[in-house]
Amino acid sequence: MIDRDNLNIVIMGAGAVGGYFGGRIVDKTHHNVIFIARGAHLEAMLINGLKIKSIDGNFRLRVTASDDPTTIDQADLILMTVKSYDTNQAIRQIKPIVGVQTQILTIQNGIENYPRLVEVFGEHRVVQGYCMIGAEVSEPGVIKHHAMGDITIGNVSPKQDPQRLNIIRQVFTDAGINCNISEQIEHDVWFKFAWNCIFNMITVLTMTTVNELFNSRETIDLCHDIFEEIRAVAHKNNIRLTDYDLENIMGTSQDIEDGFTTSTYQDRKNGKKLEYEAFTGAVVRLAHESGLDVPINETIYALLKTIDQSLQNP
């Protein structure tokens, strides 16, 4: 990536996550940012700009937005924030703007997007990451940010250039976004993946907040059981999830703000396609490849598939 102050940055998927982080970059830096969105959300941004309602202060921005990333010749940084089921389409869209210096940072949910991007663009162009944030598109053109807002990035291989991480971190730091560089990014992504597989999936099945899951011993035990199945799958993939990881997942979640809803809960509430394939679906697929039994995740997967089908065919 070119080390300069005016990078061409593409926000690939300017929903709650991409819209919030991209909005911060526009608000605080001089980088050239284009937001890729669609539908009513894109139309609202083109007419009224992007409004961020944040726990850190509200602001409205005039932004460059489109449904076509090729409106620029080449990107320096592409922030991938599309839903996992849209990754293949997004790859096709960004291919023409990926050049020699382009870096692609994925902070998408799940564990399958990074290897897919590496397969297409090479590990020297793709950076692994994840974010911790509570945000939603409350109405077209408006993003409500109500919790957290951190990004973690890292190199998967020691052969990858560490300087690119510093450049990316500086982009976020200049925008007032806390960006950490992890020395164990694969473990950390699996940790976040486990959190999502537990809390996103249970809350979308029960249509409850994260806090409400701690009201019964049975749902707490279910969280533990899901984690144990994920831990076994992770071990088969050379990732060691520990008892401390479980304690951290449960402890931080119990202390989360009242009324916190997961992104998958929000999607079901709004009648949108569910991202369950990136979570429980991935656990089930990897388990089958490794010869493991994951009956709890298989049951959750079957239920979510039925719910998703009913949402897509009301």
C-alpha cells in the first residue's frame, strides 16, 4: 500500500459496520472514501448524506456513494464489510480496482471469508481482522452506533509485511477508531467466531437480547455446550480455544449493555436474509470434514435454515 495521506478507500458494504467506520474516516481524515451500498440505503445517502447517531456524538456527512466500485480506477484500501453470503459477488465487483498496491481488509463475520479472499487475491493483498461493535441501520441513510467500535487486525503468516498493518492502523487511529494489531489473529478471529456462534445464533432463535440469555441456567449451559463443540472443531483446525476464552466470552457478555441485540437478531427482526451459514453452518461443515459430531450445532443449523427460508418465502 502507498504510504500517503490521501488513500483511495472503498467501503465494500456500507451498512451498519462499514457505514460507521467509513463515516468516521470521512469525518476525521482527508482520505478519499467511496461507500458501496444498494437499495434505499444508497438512495438516502445520495440525497441526504450519511447520518451517524453515536454514543460518541452525532454527525452528518456528505459522502460519495455508489453501487459500483469501478467508479474509481484503483483502490489503496478496500474494507470488506459485506455479509458473508455476499462475499463472492463482492469479489467479482472489486476485481477491476485491485492493483499492485491494494490491500483488502476483511472484518466480516465468520472464518471463511479471509481464505476465500486469499484464494482470489493472494495473502500479500489480504489482511485478516474483526471488529467489536454494536450498530444498526436504524433507517435508510442513518446508522445508530450504541456500543464498542474497535477493530483488530493481524498478519496470519510471518512472511506477510508488518508495515501494511501499521499503515492500516494509522488510517483508523486518525479517524478516532481504536485499532489493535494482534500477534495471534487466527486465534482471536476464532474467539470472535465462537462468540457469534453462541450469541448471534441463540438470540436469533429466541428473539431475545444478549442479557436475557443469562436469566436461566438452561441457556447458560447451552452456551457452554455450544462452545465445547466449537472448541473441538477449532482444535482440529490447529486453533486452541481455552477455558479462559470461555470465561472471557461469558463474562464480557454478561456485562454487556442492557438491551444489546446481535446483528443476526436485527436481520430476522427486519425480515432480512440470515447470516447463519457463516456461523453455525461453518461449524457443521468443518466438523463433518474432521469426522466430529456436533449435534447441538446441527440442531441449531436446521432450525435457522427453516427460519431463513420462511423469511425469504413469506
